[in-house]
Amino acid sequence: MFRRFRAKAASRREQAKAADTTDATLADFAATRTGVQAWVEDATGFNKTSLLLVADTGEWLRCTVPSIEWARDFAERVPLTCFTAGIDAYPQRMRDWDAAHRRKKAPDD
């Protein structure tokens, strides 16, 4: 009954394609910001497995990744401190960054 709510696993071709572009995008983010940490987000019924990178400024980037193992390997290779979403809380600096940038985009009254 609950099987239909599980995220569909990506094919090997999809994984390879995603890995190539995702690796470059995530590596660029990590290389161009300071204090970057990683959160591995497991697949849910409506989201695929993803990797969230958060810089020390609170700026963040989330990308879909082929697997949890891929995400952990990436974090180890870069290297980044790696957390597990749902177990380890997202940092307050991320929420602060979102709030500050949301205010800037709001129309002036």
C-alpha cells in the first residue's frame, strides 16, 4: 500500500548524468565559499536523495544526487563536514540568510 509513495530509484544512466553535472555544481559552490558543511537528505515520497551545502554566511545550495553513498563520498573527497538531515539540525545561519534575502526581494510598500 505504501509502496506507491516511495521515491523512484534513478536508472544507472540517470545517476551517471546527474553525478557529472551535480559534482561540478557542488564542487564549485564549496570551492568559492568558506566554511561549507554538507547535509545528506534521504529520499522521501516526493523528493529524491539530495545534498545540501551551507556556507558560513548561510548561503546554501541543494542538489539531487544519485545516492546517499554518492553524497557521502563527495563530502569526503572535497572534504566537507557531513551531517545527516533529520538527525542533525540545519544551521540557524541558513534560516537567517533565507530571511534576510526574502526581505530584500519583497516589494516596497
